[in-house]
Amino acid sequence: MRKYDSKGELVTEGYLVPNPNFIPKGEYKATELDKYKRSVDFLITSCGNRYEIIFNKPIILKETRSIKRIGGNGYLVTEKSLESLKKRYTHACDF
């Protein structure tokens, strides 16, 4: 592909070359971010009045007024509880 300016002079020229890291259509390859998110203990998936967290590992928390289980490995926690969990477990945001 060639690109010319208004005077008709050649400005740039580009061409395609084979890429050894090319991922075919329909095939998924995990990124570094995907690998990092799988390696942490829990992901913060939403925030609002309470934070929704999902544990990647089978960790059971005691339910209290500030921690409520929402099924599977998911919990709704208050900001204060979230801060204490951040000190004990590795975490990342998933939004």
C-alpha cells in the first residue's frame, strides 16, 4: 500500500508480513492480565453500597452483618471488611 501527498509524491509505503504470533479467528489466547487475575485470591467485581468479591480459590468466610455470601465463591462485603480482607489476601479489580 502506498500513500501519496497532494503533490503526488510518495510519502509512505507499507506492506504485510507473516506474523509468527498470529492468533487464528475463533481461537483464544490468555493475556498476561488474564493470568494475573487467575493468580490472585479474590476479584472485586462490582462496587456500590457493598462490594461484590469472588474468590478464585475455595475460601469460606464467616457470614456477619458486614459479610454476606451470595452463592458459590461470591460475597457482598462492606468497605471496612474489604479493607481487612485486602490485608489477608491478594486481590485485583475485575471491572
